[in-house]
Amino acid sequence: MTPEDFIPQAIGWVLAAAVIIFVLVVIFRSIRIVPQATAGVVERLGRYHKTLTPGLNLLVPFIDRLRPLIDMREQVVSFPPQPVITEDNLVVSIDTVVYFQVTDARAATYEIRNYLGAVEQLTTTTLRNVVGGLNLEEALTSRDNINNQLRVVLDEATGKWGIRVGRVELKAIDPPVSIQDSMEKQMRAERDRRAAILTAEGSKQSQILEAEGRRQAEILRAEGDKQAAVLRAAGESEAIQMVFHAIHAGDPDQKLLAYQYLQTLPKIAESASSKLWIIPSELTEALKGIGGAFAGRDVQFPPSTPAASRPGISPEATAAAEAAESAAREASAAADEFASAARSDAVMDDSAPTAP
């Protein structure tokens, strides 16, 4: 092959390769595959033409231009802390989180230059307007109210931008350090107050229950004492009635009564508080009755007659009578001594000088 034939052939191969490359470029620029949950804005000769949907799309090469794809999913953006002044002139730092979604790719492309920055600035200004009308206590306890107000304002403002704001959350509200210390002290004092109230309530309930228990115990004890007293009185009544009937049934004589009288006399002086013991005048007569009972008769002798010289009395009865008379004389002498001692004590008490 001569050089003259090779040159035209090489030019032909170059032209064929250029045509193939051009065709491939045209095909490559004509076919656009849009992923799911994204959208693309197509401009034809610099003007908006259409919005590409997910899937395979065809464009006119060198006439249509595809702008960067837009994510149509819901997006979460956390903005840095923003200083906000509350109604009571306190500066708090608030972190916000915004949930939004692009609903119109054309509006998000042509109605706003940077919709993400616009949402951030709008959130900051709206947050300052809302929190500026609240004090610190209301701002800390009204997060839901603040979130709803922010969402409504942002949704209305971003609607023309093809953006829908789903939720706005306050991630953190940080008051100044000095205010935090005061709040901690207040919280600690409130908890101490609640603990003191609960302790007092528990002590009150405990005392009420103890008092109720003591009252019930006293009532039951009183009921028991009442029942015991009633039963004791009933028993004593029955015993007295039985003794009374037994005495009347036995028909005791004067001698037995005199003997019982002598047995009862020593019990008068058994008490430790007895200061004066009076000897009844009937003591001699009772002793005489006992002596006559031992003698087997009711013979009355003058008091000056010795027991041994009284006729008709057995030796045993005489000895018993003499013992009774001796006991009577000793009791009478003891009574006289006790009476004289009591009189001397009374005289000494009367003659003692009194304190000025």
C-alpha cells in the first residue's frame, strides 16, 4: 500500500472514531438515571423545563441541563446553641433540632437560594421571639408549647419554598452557671421540705395509731375491770347471803357472838396507819360471857369476886375464866398506857414552838 492510499484511509478511520465518540457522548448525555427518593430539575436553554422522577429519563443533549439532585427524604438538622434572652433578662443557651422535608424540588431550587441556611436563620429568630416572652421557669417547663409555636411559624414560612417542617425540638436549655446553682439549691430545699413533710405525716400517723391502740387497750381494760368488779360484787353478795342464811339457820347464842367479837378486836390494830386504838367498853362483858360459857352457866358475879371462889365452876372452866379475866385486865392496862402516851404526845405537840 502506497503512502498516497494510506493517508485517505487513516483520515477515514479518524473520522469514524470521532463519530463513534460523538454518538457515545450524545447517548451518555441523553440518558439520566435518577435514584429513588431524589428529584432532578431540568433546564432547557436556561429555563425550567421539567422535574425528573426516579428511574430512567431521556434528555436532549447540549440543550437540556440537569441541576444537582435534591434529596426528597425527611432530613434532621441540629443547629448550634443560640443565646436567647428571656423575659426576666436571663441569657440562656438553647439547642434546636429541626425535622423537615422537601416536597417541591422546583420551589426549593428557584424560590430560595439556600433553603438549609434559611431554615436555620428562621428557627433562630422565631426561637428568640417565642422564648423572649417567657421567663426562665416557663421556658424550662413549656418545651412542648415552644416546640409547637416554632413548628407552626416555620411551616408557614417555608411552605412557599417547597419545604414542610415536621417537628421542632429543643434539645437543651442551659441557663447561666449561677442560675443553675440557685436552681439546685432550690430543688434541694424543696426535696428537704417534702422529706420533712413526709416524716411529719408518718410521725403523725404513728402517734394517732399508738393513741388509738392505747385508747382501745384502756377501754378493754376498763371493760375487764368492770366485768371483774361486777363478778366480784356478785360473788360477795352471794357469799354474804350464804353466810347470812347460815347464821340464821344455826341460830347462834350470845356466847358465840361474844367469842367472835373477841376474835375481831385484834384486827382493828393490824393497820400500820393506826395511831390510836380504843378499847371498847364491851370487852369486859365479852370476856365475862366467855368465862361463863366455859363454866357451863350464865352466872353473874361481881367483878371483885375471884374466879377460884365462885361456886359451881369446874377447875377447867375456872382456869379459862381466870385466863379471860387476866387477858381483859392486860388489855385494859395496855389501853390505859396507850391513852396516856397519846395524851402526852398531844401535849408535847401543843407546847412545841411554831416557826415564824
